[in-house]
Amino acid sequence: MFSLDNSCRYWLYNKSVDMRKSFNGLSGIVTNAMSERLRSGDVFIFANANRNMMKMLRQEEGGLVLYSLRLDMGRMRIPTAEGEDVISTGMAYENVIGMVRSAIDSPYVRRMRLLAKRL
């Protein structure tokens, strides 16, 4: 229940997504654009054009689960596809965590966050 770990397979959608999309819109991208099965238990990752928001969609036992992340400052480092025609890229769990931490652990961004909290 609500678990993301090494046992899951992760698929990154390589095009920017409108973050107003929710369960139905993102599941449509998984089945139509990515040609993947939503009920496989895999985790599908979507990011916006500014790379400051990310959503992860996964089918679990009780239904669909949507994880959402919005950064206050900074951008995530999202791996780029090797070709323009590549729609999705398989990722390891460590790469997913690194994608998020790359923005969080940036010394400049951390300093700006601390300064913003003082105000």
C-alpha cells in the first residue's frame, strides 16, 4: 500500500505534460501514447515543461494511486531521451530518487530556500 521501491519498474514519459491532468488524463497517456498496460503495477512518471512538478501514476490493489511533487524553487534534472521518437524511458529506482534529489540538494537552491524561510 502506497509503496515505491526497487521492486517496481519505472517509466518516464519523455514529453512535457499539463499538470492539470489527473487519473483519467494520465492513464490515457499511458495506454495511448506510451502503449503500456496501466494495470501492470509499473510506475509511470510525468513532468511539466518547467521541470518543477512531477506526477507518478501506479495501479495498486485498491485502485489508482497518484503521487505528486511540486518544488518551491529549482528544477528537477530529468534524463533526456536518445531520440526524439522515444516516448518512454525505463528507469531504475535510484535514478528516480536522484532526479528529485538533484534539485533538492543543489547548494544554491538550498541557500535560497533558507533565505526565503527567514523572511
